[in-house]
Amino acid sequence: MKPKQFFLVLLGVFGGTVLLAGVGYYFALQQVTASSQQLSVGLAAQADADRQIETLSRLKRQYDRDIVPILSLLDEALPRDKKQTEILAQLQNIAAQQGLAIASVNMPSPVGLPTGTSQTVKSGTVLALPISFQLSGSYDQLQNFTAKVEKLNRFTNITNLAISRPDKSKPIVYAIALNAYIKP
């Protein structure tokens, strides 16, 4: 083989090697770029997950600090059962403190077997236990009674108040309807 032919063969082998190296470099660069993008997406997802975990941890601490201490108060203010004897006893005590006498109490009859929510009616997102009763006494006593009912540890509201005085020699008669609320 002549030197010129040898040189051309060598130049061809070198050119082919450079060409193959360039093609290999290009494909390797494409794979590195794709892997880099996947890594970036994965790191962004990981950072987002870390932020969510941090936010959830912060919210859990805030819940433990702010909500857990008052859950018992919320359960007392809006119980899961009607606890009708408890509310009736509270109303009787308030009336007695004000010098009033509860003459009669009416509540709806249970439908079916008595349960913790029987005798209730739907009132928005909660259930209401309607209670109607009559009091007799002075107007000041009624004012004090309603103020104390407003401060009960249980959510209640007076829905109706009728005032009558059948005889001037007797005290004023108040017919009161109120709702005591419970969780559905």
C-alpha cells in the first residue's frame, strides 16, 4: 500500500471515528437533557410535596393549639344527643333563680322508637329540639330569664314569646317557644 493510500485510509478511519463520536455525543447529550428535565420535574414535585407537608404540619399544630382545647365546649354547646332532661333542668333552674314558675312543658312526640335525635326537626345544617312552656311572673323576671337563657352553655334561641294577663290580680303569663340545637 502506498503512503498516499495509507494516508487516505487513515484519514477515512479518523473521519469515521470523529463522525461516530459526534453522533454518540449528540445522542448522549439528548439523553442527558431528557434525564435533566425528568430530574427537574421530580425535584419540583418533591419541593411541592415538602411544602405541602410543611403546611399540613403547621395546620396540625394550629389545630392542636386553637381547636382541640375548645372541642369539649363545642360538644357542650352543640351536643350530638338531644339531652332533653338536661336542658329542661337548666331552664327550670334559671326560672327558679328568677322567681318564675314553669307551669307546663310541651315537646314533640317521638316518631318511632326514641333515639338521641328523635323529637327534633331540621333547622338549617343542625337539628332543633322545640320546647314550649309557660312562665308566670313580672316583666323584669322575664327579662332576666331570657338573658340567662342566652348565656346557656348550649345553643338555644327563643322562637316565640306570647304575653297574656287573663286577670289583673294574677301575674303575667308568658308562653315561650325555644329551640335547643344538636348536631345532626
